[in-house]
Amino acid sequence: MESTNADAQEKPGAAGQILVLRFVKQRRGVQNQIHLPAGQLEATRVINPSMARAMNRAWKWRHWFDKGEVTSLAHVAERDGCTEAYVRKLLPMAFLAPDIVAATLNGSLPRNLTIADLASHAMPLDWSAQRVRLGMAQ
């Protein structure tokens, strides 16, 4: 994380107002995001489309297994047009606690979390332990 002080100065002849904020620039995957310290401005919920798509795929694949439509990761990959490694990477997301899934889909998931964090093979199956591991303990 790179901490930056956004000290802006008004240029001669510039119209409008200048807002000066302290912020933290953080890299998330291939994106750079700006995070404001608590209390500076109300944070808005931002849904990460890539994370939502990954969650959707994982749940779709789990549904296929539950219905007996597929019997192996290779079958899932063939049916969905992706690699078996990709299926293996994302499938753990289908076993996250319901509130973690909801937070992912409604944009209230802590912004520092990534798909790799949610899809970790080291993620415990116990929902309480998942919340602790992700820093979302209630």
C-alpha cells in the first residue's frame, strides 16, 4: 500500500472547487484503487465484477455436482469452456459462509480481499473460522 497526500493547489484561471484529501492508493489485482481514511467521506459499496463472476461460476459448478450433471473437475472444465486448473482455483468459493457470499455480491466485502483470498484451498470449511481468516469475525 502506498500512502499519498493529495495536496492540490488551485491554478490561476481554473474554474470550480478543489478538494484536498488524504488517501491510500492500493493495488487490487490489475486495478489501482483509492481508499479514503474512515471518517473522511462515507464509503460507498463497490461490487467487484470479477469477484462476482467468479463466485457465480463456483456456485454454478457446485450446482452441477449436486445435481449429478458432472462427475469430475475435467468434466466441469469441458462443459464450461475453461481449464481444469481454473475450476480447481475457483471452486472453493462455493463453500464460503452465506454472509461472505452476500458481502461479495452486495459490495460490502472488505476491499482488501481478493479472489485469491476467497478461493484459497487453505480456507477452512467452518464458517466461523472463515470469517476470522478473512477479518470479518462478528
